[in-house]
Amino acid sequence: MTVSISNKLKRNSKKFYRIIILLLVISTAFTIYTFLQPATTTTQVNDNTSRIETGYDYKADITPNILYPNGGSVEVGNSIFKKITVAIPFDIKSTIYSEREVTTTGTYEVQLLIKAGDLWERKFPLGQKQSFEKSGTEISIIEDTYKIDLEKVNSFIMQVEQETGINPSQYTLEILPNIKGTIHDAGVKKNFQIQDRLIFQYSMDEILLASEKSFTSMITFASSHVMTKIITVFSQDLPLSFVRISSLLFSIILLATYIYVNKKSKENSTTTNKSEVEIINKRYANRILPVSQKINIVQKSIFVLDSFKSVIKIADEKELPIFFSQDQKEENSVYFIVDGDYLYTYETGKTTDTEKKASSGNAYARG
């Protein structure tokens, strides 16, 4: 019976070991995974957006002619007749729109750029350089009227052609606002430069619009938000730092449990038989006769019993003494009864094939 219980305990211990090892492997792997993850995540949050819109509107100053008998300033489309046009007045408006109040400072200078392809170019100021410093959610940087004097343009081009001998078939007239500034928003500043150009193709017979008339630029103010990384465990969102500590402690507890149980198991495996012998010898001391040598078992029929209770039962029925022999080298003990040509034994210690057969509940005879 003691052997059967011991075997069950061993089997249960093996199952327990497997469970502990499996949990330890999983927990250790998960712990390593958590420590490989970054502790924090950085996200960019859009705090404010400033939109800079620049728009142009132009007309043509013309001399009286059959189409426009009165002449003057007239609305025109994308094409302007050069022969009857003396100037191109234009309005420029550049405004900053912001989601919240900002402060902007800077300068602007509206210029006219005359280009002859890749051959040459020349800039002319259309007004004095201006500075600005304003605050609000809608800030007007430029809102003014300027004029391209075509007589001066034509005179300059003719002089260049005469002096250089180069006569391109087409020129380009470009209007540059040259806005340079800084937007301040809650202690953060962003520099900007606006050169949204209104472009005309300038040829012998006509002046043709070659660009858009409206432009938009965006300036975004974003801040970095550092957040503790969140990890999902069993459908629960937990901070990574908490998961790290918890998984590490769990792994340590599992490791300590495994070491403790394994140590106790080894201690029990070496002391189980000794403890059984001590219990039997103490309880039945007046019935057990120790012997120093094994008896001659030749020509005897041997019955291996599965428990010491069976030894007691046979001894009581036959009124025979119980002998005890202990082998220190093999760390096992044998209790036996001699009944003529029959030998009844019960052995503690190492489990042999004979014991395995005896543990089924039937006596095993040999001889």
C-alpha cells in the first residue's frame, strides 16, 4: 500500500513538474518580450494649424480703341492685348488664418521679375520694403494695389536687345511678394517664406496669364506627447511597466517553486523508504527480529507481498516471527517470514520487476 501511494505521489509530482516547467517557459518568454518593447510611445498631436492664403486680382489700363472707346482700367481675362495696354494694375492680398490666436512678425517686398528664358533676368521693386508685427486668428500681411508699367518694361527690354543683340521671342513677367516672417504660437515659432508668383508670358502681341491666381500654404504646430506603452493581456489594457514587473515576479515565483519542489522531491525519494522502515520498526518492534545475514532461499518458494500489512496477516495466521534484513549498499530493507519451504517477503526501497508485478495486488511466487 505504501509503495502504491508513493508511486501515485511520484506520478502526481511529474505532472506538477511539467505544469510548472510549461508555465515557467511561457512566463519567461513573455517577460523577455515585455522588456524588449519600448517603455513609452511618442505621438505627434496637432495643436494648431495656420493657413496662409495669397490671392491676386488684376486689370488692364488701356488706351481708347475701337473695342474700348473710353479706354481706362478694364476687367480682362487670361489674355491682355499688348498694343493697347499701357499698364497692369493688380491687387495682392495675403492673409494668415489660424485656429487660435498667434503672433506673426516679418517683412515683405513686392517685386517684378523680368526673365528672358535662361538668358537673363532682372528684378524691379514695385514698392518699398515693409515690416509687420500682428496678432490674432486672422492676420492681414499684404492688402495693397500695385502696377506694372508696361511702357517701362518695354523700354527696358528694347534697350537690352539693342545692347546685347539678343531678341528672344518671349519673355516672362513674374510678380513676387517676397514675404518672410515667423509665426509664434504658445512659445513655439515657425519660420515661413511666401513667394507665390503671379506669372505672365510677355510676347510681341499679347500678355498671357501663365499661373494660378490663388495660393495656399499650411503651417502646422505639433507637439510630442510621450505616453506609457499599453499592452493587452487577457483582453485587459495594462501599462507595460506593470506587466513587466508582474511577469518578472511571476517567473521568479515559478522558478523558486520549481527549485523547492524539485529539492523536496529528491529529499523525499531518498528518505521515503527509510521513513517507512522507521515507522514499521517502531510500531512493530516487539514482533520484528533483525538478522544480519540473508537466509538460504534455495529450494524455497518465494512469495513477494505488496505491503507490510500482508506480512502481519500471514504472521498472525501462522503464528510465525517476522525477520528483518537491511542492505545498506542498495538502500533497501526486506521483511520476511519463513514457513518451511515457503518464504514470504516484503521489500522496501528500489522498485524491481518483481515488486511491479506484486503491486498489482497478487503475490508473486518463484522457486
